[in-house]
Amino acid sequence: MKSGNLSDTPLDEPEAAPGVWVVDDPAEVTPEWMTSVLRAGGTDLEVTGLSYEPIGTGQLGASYRFVLDAGADDYAPRTVVLKMATGPTEVRDLIGLGYRTEVNFYRLFAPAAQIRVPRCWSADITADARQFTLVLQDAHPALPGSQVEGCTVEQAAAAVRNLAGLHASFWNDDRLTGDGLPWLRRGDERALTNFGRLLVTATAGFVERFAARLAPEDADTLRQTAAAMSGWGRRIEGRHSLIHGDYRLDNLLFAGADDVTAVDWQSLEVGFPGRDLAYFLSTALPPALRRTDQKALVGAYHEALVGYGVADYSLDDCFTDYRLGMPQGPLITVLGCMYSASAPTERSDQMFLSMAANACAAIRDLGTLDLLTS
């Protein structure tokens, strides 16, 4: 069953004139440049002045809020966000695929996706993927979630319903598995087996690094999960969609209990939808709250999928997929911690430890390891 609408989009068409709207320093942005970009993106106004300030703490890119002087048009944006590459060339070369992935998400998939994302006026990248620029809607005064502080059940419900909009839009779409998108990651058995080998090594380092702060049962669960990754891909190959890959609180902007916007699309891939759902719920909620509310939250996600047109997918199957998706938590948490390009801080350590502890508790509660090895 397919719910996406990509029929009018040539998935194998090469990128046209790369780099036309790329800047590598916010100081390069002039009123004339901003006017041209916004007009090219469908907003006809003249920017006569602007100022900017850095926002966020992104590890793989830098973001700036631009305040625009653009007349009295009530429909014109007063602020926009520019996201661009950051760091030395050798770092950009390592994460260039992430840059290309995020740019192509806004170019290719965002118009067909039923998930709330910022409006994008321009998404451009150079041919070598070392520089990119996104011109995005400013979600202010929405605030990002916090992995350390967690969220409410109401916020979690809004987040999973929003997530369902992404998955439903591309549910089992065979066009995603063809050869037309060489930049798009595939979370297939081969890829996950390779990640599993990497995770075994990274887990040993993670456990050693946090030996004084990691509960023994969590260290044991991390090791067992890494060892079980070799069979994970075979168990989850029955369904696929576009998945965010890093759908967590720090990548969500909340403007109210039921108003959430997803950002940071550099980890996008074709994969098992249950991975996103499990990763979010297992890391966003403390174990006690997750235990009492996870059935209702999985139900809210499933209800939204059905509402978007996904058929022949029962709530029981959805909950099983939620259980099967749980290794995503240790996978992203441990690899993100051990291979981050940024220097560790106490805040980042708290985040990774919170995510690891919450994910491990969910894996044990839901019998995920038994499910993978049965």
C-alpha cells in the first residue's frame, strides 16, 4: 500500500545548477540576496535591511535567525532561519552526505510529506557537498524539546501523530528502494549488520567511558543489544518508509501541547518505521511514564497512520513493530556519543546517559532481545 505522492517528481533527475544560492558565512547575506531567494521561493517582497544572530547548538551545521526589514506586508516573513555548513574541510567531507540528505529532503520529499516541517524557500548545496544553505521558516516562539528534561504525554502524543504523517506519506513505496536516489541511505539488512559491527566496538568504549555513571544492568543491555544487531535487519525487512533516523526531542520544536515541527533531516533514510517510533518514545519519556502510557501513544500513532490512508496494518502489528524498533535507541545514542565531531560537555554526557538508560529500560520491559533472537 502506498500513501505518498511522488508521481510528478523525477527521483533520478540530477541536481540543477548546484551552489547558486549557497553562502558560507552569514555576513555574506545582503538584502538583495535575501530578496532574490525569497522571490525565487514564491514570496514576492523586497528586503531593504537585515540583521542576524546565531541560534541553536547544532553539531553538524550552524543556524542563524535573520530579522528582515521588508515593508508592511502582513504576509511577508519578519524573520527567517538560515542553516549552513560549519567546521573545517575535513569535517565537512566526513558529513557531506548528511548535508546532501537534508537539502534533498526539502527539495524532493518535504512537499509530499504530511509531517509538519518548516517552510523552505531555498535548499541548495555545492557539487562537492562542502557548503549548503537552507532558507527556512522561523518557528519562533516555538521551543526545542530537551532529552535531559523529557516531555509530557501530551507533547509525546503530538510528536508521534506528526511522525505518522511522514511514514504514511511513503509507506512501502517501492520507488524509494530503486537506483534513482544514490544519496539516500538504505537501512537494509546489510547496512544494519555493518552498523552492528561498529556498535559492538563503540559500546565497549561507551561502557568504559561511563563506567562510574552507567547502571550495570544498562551496560549489560547495551552489550546484548549490540551483539543482537546482526539479526535485526532480517526481522524488520517487511515494511519500509522514509524515516527521520534521529526523531528525538532535541530535533522537535514545540509551540504548544499539540503543535510540533520536525527539523534536522541529515539522518533521513529508507527504513523500518518502527525504528523512529521506538527511538522517540523510549528516549523522550522516563521509564515509569512510558510504561503507563506507551500503549495509548502507540495507539495514537497507529490511528494517525490509518487516518492518512495506511491499510492492512493492525494495532497489534504496530505494537510489535514498536518492540522490534527498540535497538534504534542504543544504535543512535552510542554511535552519536562515541563518534561525535564535537567535544563532549557535561550537558551532552547527561543527554547520552539519559537516552541510554531510558532505551535500555524499554528494551528490557518489552522483551525486545527475546523477540530478536526467537
